[in-house]
Amino acid sequence: MIFHHLDRIVFAGDSVTDMGSTNPVGEGSFDSVGHGYVRVVENMLATWYPETFVRVTNSGISGNTSRDLLARFDRDVVDLHPDWVSICIGINDVWRQFDLPAITDSHVLPEEYRRNVEAMILKVKDKVKGVFLLSPYIMEPCREDAMRRRMDEYVAICRELAEKHGCTFVDFQKMYEDYCRIRHSAYVAWDRIHPNQIGATLMAKEFLKHCDFAF
């Protein structure tokens, strides 16, 4: 496994990272780290590797776009001096274009999204052991769906930035596309975005596949 004793992982993102965590930064006992994939990652690390104490910090805040996350990135990520940083952002950048189409100043279009995510990477890449870019997603297997088509543009930007800066790319969109060929998205999330515990487990498993985790 790539994580060492007393390493600190900071998970930055929006509601799918937040999932009821303490804001702006959640960690420690009870539900401080939330009940989403971050919690499942922490659970699995503690279960499979009990001798390795990994500090898991949740810096997700519900509703954030990449613009919002960048504005607080120093306070909620950089200043925490993490060993590893995970960034999962972009769902709201896309979603606001569909659920709030008339409020255009809430929209984060692809080029701004690219600038925002790259700025976050540059703030930490030379200070940490590694950066994970976790793709935004919608649980929609039909690639012709309008929001799915738009989301794929943002996923591609994440992939390109990960390759450019040597980050680990975790493709949640592909993972959910594959899963939804077998089970309907309603089994995981009624709104096709916010996962239940099954979805949280799928996301944690997909993340840990990139961490030399001995399942």
C-alpha cells in the first residue's frame, strides 16, 4: 500500500465528498468525516491495515464548484500540510448549467474549470507525496444524454490534467457507467449524483484500487 504510518490524506470536493462531514474540515470520531466514500476509505484502511494509522481528513463542502473550492483551497487543503491530496470536483460546475440555466454567473464552463483544477494541482504537487484527481460523474450510462455529454467534457479535462502533472486519475464516471449496465442508477442514487452506501463503497473501492491496496 502506498500510504505509510501517520500519513495524512486530505479529500477536497463537493457534496459527494462532504456527505455530512464537519465543515470546513472534518476528521476524527463519530460522523466528523461524513458517511460517504471518504468514510469507507478510512474504514477499509483501518480494517485491512490496522497497524498503519492513516489520518483521513474530509475537506468537502456541499454545493461547491471548482471556483468555490479554489477560493478556499489554501485554508482547507494546503495549510493542513497533507501528505496526499485527493480532489473530486466538477459535478456542480456541470449541474448548475442544467438546473439553473438562467443563472449564468453560477456556471463554471470548461476553460475556467481547467484553470481552477490546474491551479489546485500546482498549489500542492511539489509539497505532497501524490495528488489524486477523482473525476466528476453522473450515473447515466447513455452517453447521448445532454448532461452526460457535458460531464464527459469535464472528465476529459481531469484526465488530461492528471497526465500533464503526474497525478493519479480515478475515473468514477467509467466506474458508474459499467455498474449501471448491470443495475439501474436508482439502486445507488435517485438523483444520479449523491450515492447511498452502495455507491460510497463502489467509490472507495475504485479509489483504493489505485493505492496498491491488498483487497
